[in-house]
Amino acid sequence: MGDSDEHKHILGSLTDCVRKMYETRQEHGDVKIKIGKSEKKFKAHSFILRSRSKVFSSMLDEEDRMTFKDINEDTFKQFLE
């Protein structure tokens, strides 16, 4: 097995790593977000939010906590997925 194959085996694919970040966001997320009128709390990884949205990327330059009262919880969950 070549060096690159060996490292891929040890680390997994980039897709696997990002999926693991998504799955562990509640334990290890570095951004706190409140969604909807009930202010349901979510945690997320800034890396994922920044890669999904230029708006989030700009917002994360300012702070690591956000509140969005006009977003549906299910819609936000779909965005994270």
C-alpha cells in the first residue's frame, strides 16, 4: 500500500471526516445557534457553516452565537445536513 493509500485508510475520506463533524456537532460544535420562536438551541461547526453559506461566514467573523427567530427548526436542520 502506498503512502497516500495508507493515510486515507487511517484518516478516512474527507466526506467521512465532515460527516463525523456533523454527527458530533452537539458535543463538539463551536457555534451556538438559537432557532425559531422557541429558541431551540443548536450547536454547529463553524467550518461547516462557513462552507455552506457566505452569509454565515461573514456573521461568524463577528461572533460565535446567533439567534434566528424567523427560521423553522426543520428547515435549519435540513440546511445543516
